[in-house]
Amino acid sequence: MQVSVTFRNTEAEDWFKDYANERLAKLRKFIDKPLEAHVIMTVEKFRNIAEVNLLAKGININGKEEAKDMQLAFDIVMDKIERQLVRHKEKVRNHKENSAKEAMNLSGISVSREEAEQSTPAVVETRRVILQPMSVDDAVMELEGSRSMFVMYRDSLTEKVMVLYRRDDGNYALIESA
């Protein structure tokens, strides 16, 4: 990896160049072949700004951070760069997994039962609801006052179980039992 460290409005320090090279060398576990890394350290009055530009095969990652101490600014920007690289690596991995599954399904190979069971939706939460008697207006007021997507209640006149839910367009829909 080719690393260039630039200091603006401050003197170049060898120990900081070595520190930057060590931190950038740790990024090799996230990228197969990093090509270039540009580190720019700038001092403007009381602000220390660290900027890292990483060019690798197919990706360009940039990060910039400001702090009171130059080393602190560099550490924070390196953490940002690592998070971006992890996110990129996961995206590439997920893309490869999805394309491999699609290729298997298109080629006529049947998916095993365990894989099919993992992809089907499952019940992950169960709630017990005490049905309170109320009118539709009361249910609308309760739904507006809560962050819930629906209100389940017993109609005070007919004693039927009703579900009032908020639609995507902002209106309400009412489901009543038979």
C-alpha cells in the first residue's frame, strides 16, 4: 500500500507518520488490495483536522474529523473509515450470497428444507390484549395518542371485536369480526 502523509500549517513529525502507517496497515483485513492512502493533517488556529482518502480496487472511501488533538482526530477518522469498510465488505458479501442463491434457484437445483424454513416468515412476538369496550371515536383518539400501528377493542354497542389501524396514506381502516 502506498501511503502519503501531508502536514498543512504544521511541522511534519516522523512518529506520527509511523503511527499513521501502523493504523492504515490494520485496514488490510477489510480490503483485499488497498492501493493508495492519502492522510492530510491540517492545523487552523485551535482546530486540528485529520482527513483520510483511501483508494482501493473498486472503492473510494473518504473521512474527515476535527478535534482538539491531532492524534485524537486521526483516531476518530480511522474508526469512521473502518466502519465504512466493514459496511462495504458486508454489502459485497450479501450481494455475492444473494446472487449465488438466485443462480442455484435458476439452475433448477432445489433448495433444501432447512434453507426454505429459514427464509419463510416466523412469529417472533406474541402479545396478549385485554379487550376494552369503547367506541370508534375513542379508539381513534387512543391510536392517535400512542405510537402503535393498531388498536384492538370490543365495540361498546355491538360487543364485536374490532381492529382499527393506521393506513399508509394517514387514514384509518376498521376491521370488525363477524
